[in-house]
Amino acid sequence: MGRPNVGKSTLFNRICGRRRAIVDRRPGSTRDRNYAQVERDGRSFELVDTGGLLLATDDPLLGPASDQARAAIREATLVVLVVDGRAGLLPDDEEIARQLRRESGQVIVAVNKVEGSTDPIGEFPRLGFETLFPVSAEHAHGVGELLEEVLARLPDASAAAEGGDALPVALVGRPNVGKSSLLNRLLRAERSLVSPVPGTTRDAVDSLLELGGRRYRLVDTAGIRRVRALKESVDHVSVVQARRSLERASVALLVTDASEGIREMDATIGGYAHESGRGVVIVLNKWDLVEGAAQSQLEQQVRDELKFLAYAPIVATSAATGKGIKTLFKRIDAVAAAQTQRVNTAQLNRVIERAVRDHAPPSARAGKPVRILYCAQIGVLPPTFALTLSQRTSLHFSYRRFLENRIRQAFGFGGTPIVLKLRTRRH
């Protein structure tokens, strides 16, 4: 916690050991609360990075970011107040300290950016907190001592749920399609900052949810935009993090704006999800804004524009009214099951044999016929199959799609891509 640009996100990244928060020299780079699970010395805890607390601002984003920071104070067991040792004690630091004394039970002060300082603590004891640690988040000085104090003050959370068994679900889409609003509807809590300004969400935000005995880890991400639309360097990082979120997920919710129809960028983002091998559910959000006659046309447009996601179920939702939320979770569960589904090898080979009888593979370049000798499933997440061929060759994309469709007709695999790998029989 702290005012903008004191190094909170740098300290957050240092403790996490990886770049989770966006670090930028301009104030306000962190807008939502950014959550991470941290393990140290056999202990685990949840670390929360917040946007800077501002006493007064006309900025439509930085003001709500302060509200998010205050919400984090209410949730936290312990608050680390980060101040800037180079800038010294400022009135905003003192005002934040007064708020923390009213709203938080435990506070530690981290005096950041003290490298090379002869008096690292300076005037900061005037904030009224007993425990102060001089640190340099950028150079890792003093961070270990700070964490020792943090662990000493936290309750033993070793038995607490860490989300390791939760199904990771990423919400991805272009800016302003309602991802954060949808996440808040799923959680029934204002965990992500919602704003009509495109690109509001920059960091990925993980939220744990338990529903019907199953646990989900929902990841809200920055909207993905074309590179030429990225006017700030921090937005380039947001795009990278959004794509990384797919790597942390089993299921991707491709959130689109039903009131605007399918855009080219929706297809691009869907391609990212497909290529990453994640299960996909296509979400037509803002369905309440679509008139009846246009609804069937929109579903057909989805299938026409996103042909490569023909396997993905479509769910119409409204973050405003709650429509489709129960159906959405049913589809998420079904897609997750399909991602780990395994099929009987003998049954699989019978399906492939019938497919080959109906439509033989194209001949190789030398004119020799190509035979599929054997097929076996060799992996899941996504389901992966190895085809053993009679000779070294490739199969045309259209024939691969034909075999994939036959496998789907026989075994399902709804919502997940299928990978076909080619092998050659050893002579």
C-alpha cells in the first residue's frame, strides 16, 4: 500500500520472484488489485499489489484505483506501507498512515529506494508505526528481513486453500467487451475495476471462487489490442500478460461484445487461445443489448467468422442481468472434462479405419498410397493423438480436419482443440 510511484509493484515483483505487476515510471500503472500466491520458508500467503492511494483526483481511472486499494486494506491481515526514501516524508504518506491506523490492525513500513542513503529511515518514524524496514526493491536489499517480519506476523496458513486444485479459467478478449464486469458478476463482488474506458484492466487479476463443490481460479486480463493501437509502453506489457494468462489456464473464456458483433480482433484472440491448446468457451456478453431477430444472426456470424473454433460452445451472457451465468459454468466444467478425456485405443482405431475406408489419405508425392497403420492417444491438455503412417509424409490440413471431425463425432471432445501428430513406421 502507498501513494503512487513509490515502488509498490517493484517490491511485489521482487517478492513474487517473477514479473506479475506492471512496473512503469508513471504513477497509476497498477489499477486493479493484483494477487499472487507466494511461498517462502515452507509458508504460503497471498500477496496483493494495489494502485496508489490518492487523496483527490479527477482522473476517471486513478480515483477508482484508490477505491480498490481501500478494499484491499479491508481484506488484508497485514499491510506493508511502502514509502519513498529518496523523496522523504510527504503529506500524502501521513494521510495514508492516518487511514491505515483507522482501518488496519497490523502495519509495517517499508522505506523503499534507500540504496546509497546514509539515513535510510529519515523522518518516517513520524508516521507512528513501530516497525520500519529500509529496503531497495530494485536491488533486493533488505527484502529478506522484511519478509521474515511478515511471516512472523501472519497466522499459519499452511492448511489454507491456495488454489492449487482450482480449475484455472482465463477471461480474454479485446478491450471494453465487459470482461471485468462479467468477472464481478461471477464473483458477486467488485474485485476488478470496472470502467467504460477501454484498456482499464492492465494487470492479470486472479480470483478464487467455489461453486457447487468445485473451485475455480478466474483470471481477468488486459484487453488485447492491435499493436498499432498501443500508444503506451505499459499497454505492450498488458498484451504480453494477457497472452501469458492463457498459458496459466485450462479453459479460456473468449469474451465478445454481442451488441457489436464479431470483430477481426475477436478472431485473432480466439486464435491465440486455440494455438495455446486451451479449452475455449465463446461468450457473447451484453446479450441484453441484442434484439431477438439479431440473436440468431449473431450466432451464425460467430460460426462463420470463427470457423477454427467450431468445437467451442457458445454461451450468451449478460453481466448486467446475470443471464447465462449458470450455463457458463456448466460449459466450463464440460470443456475442462474434455481437456483431460482419454479414449480406448481399440475403439479409436476402429473409428480411424472407418474414416480411411470412407476417404483415403492423399497419396505421397511419389504416387505411393499412404496408409494409417495405427492411432493412439498420447496426451491430454489438449487431447493429443499419434498417427503412425506407412511412409514419411505430411497430411493435408483438410484431411487432418476430416480425421479430427471423425474423432469428435465418436468421442465428443467439445470445447477443446485436438492435436494430431504424425509418426512413420520403422522398417
